Amino acid sequence: MSAPKNQIAVTVEDYLKQASVRVNAALEKYLPPESEAPTDLHKAVRYSTFAGGKRLRPALALASFEACHGQSDDDVLLAACALEMTHTFSLIHDDLPCMDNDDFRRGRPTNHKVFGEAIAILAGDSLLVYAFELLAKTGRAECIVTLARALGTKGMLGGQVVDIQSEGKKVGLETVNYIHRHKTAALIEASLVLGAQLAGAEDDVIAGLGAFGNKIGLAFQIVDDVLDLEGTTEALGKDAGSDLEKGKATYPAVVGIAASKDMARQLVDEAKLELRKLPIQSGILELIADYITTRVH
Amino acid sequence: MSAPKNQIAVTVEDYLKQASVRVNAALEKYLPPESEAPTDLHKAVRYSTFAGGKRLRPALALASFEACHGQSDDDVLLAACALEMTHTFSLIHDDLPCMDNDDFRRGRPTNHKVFGEAIAILAGDSLLVYAFELLAKTGRAECIVTLARALGTKGMLGGQVVDIQSEGKKVGLETVNYIHRHKTAALIEASLVLGAQLAGAEDDVIAGLGAFGNKIGLAFQIVDDVLDLEGTTEALGKDAGSDLEKGKATYPAVVGIAASKDMARQLVDEAKLELRKLPIQSGILELIADYITTRVH
């Protein structure tokens, strides 16, 4: 059997690379130049936005949109940029001295180390505001609600609070699950949902893609926890072993490395089963799901 | 001549009080209870939201909506809550040690003094996210754009950066103008614009109300600067004279108290002229404009 004519065989690395190029160009277009006042704020915003992130969330939104046969590319690119800005906002605030107190991120000094805490906080705030402005340009208020719920006190920000409060404490699997489902999986789930919403998908397809996103989002965080222990500082671009040092609530800390890897693999398998129930072209989404666990296997 | 039947004679104090009661009830409804997880985050969000603010921005949105004969009360209440949440977000972040380092606000310890810096930052972030979620529930994407532009790097957040960077420096009127137009006037302008947008007003009416809001917003900040010098710590609910102590860029510091008062009065007069050009019922808006300067005259 040959692939349908409208499918082009690509590797996942190629797909992510191409998505990244498109998203970077759009981010470049949508963010004010460094030369515009207030210049320090725009420099700080751009410093963390263009720090070499993988653009996984934007790629997932694009892939979800394409899987649902979405047509208007402009809108999904707006959403893709909004997702990356939101993710960058969360990294800047997470790295602050009163939060995770990280000096390095993606191999470079963190935002507050370069621009100071005040500008870093305001740069994070600015990215969050820009994210909603871009998403509003799609004219789709329901997409704003999707993003806001993924971020709010019962989403990413709630996860971050429990993460901080659990530091140095002995916590169980339930708490680690809460933290990572909220702090990481919620935004990855929203990436899939936004792509499907903008493609005009049916409610059950949107829900199915959301379930897929939640599972691979959790798998992604588990893999990240494992990498923190098994990776090198050079490869990670941040201090290896820092989770352990800070007493962070992680999967390896609670169930061990081997069980964490099994759990990630199982979540990806379950995620792919969710996909296969849906009447969509799921090829690239399955590849991205597999890619998440191959980072450590 | 008697007033039209649908106008009820009220004092500005009554109007602000009634608006405040409606907005407080709506905020109570829209914010998660303290008992819901994560409880500390919800406590921190509510602590600053219900700290006895005047609800000026919500009242202006409601008054603008009514002046434009708006019909659907539910939507403008959503916008009013979004404005107050946004304002509260900005206060929490402004008070942080790395920003203005304020220990008291509205007569009570600031958010970070009670909940710690990490939770305070995340509570501010949460209020910003909630603001966009509520506004999205109106289904009006253009309202999201209005709020986002008022807040972004060329709005409130830009003003805050220049404010911080000007501390302890000798700056001119142009810089003080920049700071206060961005940091304070932009959100007050947006309050008027949102009310008019939700009432379905014509573009020129929306623009006229925005111009009115910008002028009274600047007047409001000038009056605040004067009160910081002339008021007592008890009456202000925060340290009197703290602007001077911190070397803040303020109107009185640049042009003196008397000229600052004149400027505020002139801005209010100009604002009222803007109103009178518009085919709207501007009674209560004029009263609110006057109220702003009577706080110091």
C-alpha cells in the first residue's frame, strides 16, 4: 500500500525542524524589535523567546491542525506563537530566585541573571499578555478560554504552586502526578486542542486529541525527570541532577528510573490508542509521541 | 427641565458604591473559593482581590457601557471583573521586593509579605490569566485585543519598566508623562473602551471615550502622586511620602505640588470637553471625572 497522495513521508526530526522554522519566523514578526522602547523589556522578551527551544508545543498545534485537515494556516500560526510565548513566560518565572532559582537554561544564563529580577518578571508578564493578544487575533474566543484554563490556578500555575510547596518534602505518586499533569501536561494538551479547534474539528475529535496530549505531556515530563538524572549538564543546557539536589518531586524520586521509563512508554502507547480511535490522519502525531520517549531509550 | 425617565439622580459616591457592590458579587462568583486546591494560591488571589479597592476601573467600564445604552449587563460585568483582576495583578507584582518593595497596601501587608514571593508572583499571574478567561466569555475577541494592548510592552508593563528604571534618577516631564500614561492611564482608557465596545457603540464614540479615559487616567495618577505627599499613612493605607523616599519619577517631583494640581484639573476639564462632543448620556462619567480631582482639592 502506498501513502495517500496528500501525505508526504517525513521524519519526525524533519517535521519538528520545519515547524520550528515557521514558528520562529512568525515569532520574529509578532514580537516588537529590540530597538523599540522600552528597549530593555523587548530585549528581555526576545532573549528568552529565541533561546533555542524545540518549539514542541507549536509543532503539536500545527500537527493537530493538519491532522484535522485545517485550512487557514495564519490562525494556527498565531496559536502556535501564543503557545510558545506562554511556555517561555512560565520558564522565566519558574527560574526566578524565589521559585526554582536556576542560573542556566538552554545553555545560557537565565533571564533574571541577565536583565535582573524586575525586568524578568515583567518580561514574563509581557509574553503572557502577547500570547492572549495573538490568540485573540484569530477571532476565536473559545481558544482563549482553552489557553486560560490550561494556564490558570487549576492548570499550569496551580501545578507550579504545588511543585514549589513539595520541594524537599517526601511526597507520593499522587502529588507528583498532580504537579506534572498541571504544570506540564495541561499546556501540551491545550496545544493539541487549539490546533483541532482552529481546524474546525468535531467535539469528540477535539476531546480525543486533548486526551492524547495529556498523556504525551505527562510522558514528556517523566522523560525530562529521567534526563535530569541521566543526562550531562552540557547536553541538557542546565545543571544535571538539579532536581535531586533541590529535593524536587519527580517520578524517578518516587518510583525509580526503570519504572519511570516504563511509565513513560506506557503513556505513549495509551496516547497512540486514543489517536487511533479518531477519524483523522494521525501519522505525524504518532511519530512525535514516539519521539518523546526515544529521547531516553 | 426634568431628567429623562431612565436617568436616576445619584451622587458619584452612591454610583461608585453601587458599582462596587455589583463587581464584588461578580468577583466572588468568578474566583474559586479558598477551600479549592491549590488552597494557598486561591487564598493569595482572593487576599489581594478583596482588599477594599475602590473598583474605579470596573465603575468606569459600567458607566461607559450605560452611557452608550448598552443592554447585556452580564458581559460588561465580566469585563469589569477582568479589569479589576488585571489591576490587582499589577499591584501584586509592583509591590514585590525587586520592584517597589512595598510592605503595605490598602492598610494591610502586601501579598508577598503574607504568602511569600513565589506565591505572590503566581497569584498575580493567575489573576492576569483569569482576566483574559472572563473577557473571553463575552465571546468578543476584539475586547481581548483592547485589554492586551493596554497591558503589554507598549502599555502598562512598558510603563512599569520605565518607572523602575527611572527610580533615583533626575527625569523630565516627558519621562513622567510616559510612565503615567502607560502605567496608569492605559488601563483606565481601556476600561472606558471596553464598556463602549460591549455596548456596541460606534467607532468614533469608542475613540472619544478612550480619549476621555486617557485624560482622567493621567489626572488620577497626578492626584495619587500629590496624595502621596499630602496624605497621611493612615488615610492612604500605605506609607505616605514613599515616592519621595524612593526617588520615584512623579509630577510633584518634577513640576511641584501646585502645578501638579493645576495640571490634573486641566486634564479633567479637557476630558469633559471630549465627552461633550459625543452623542451619549455622559452625566455620571462627568461626575466621576470631577471626583478624581476633588480627592485633593
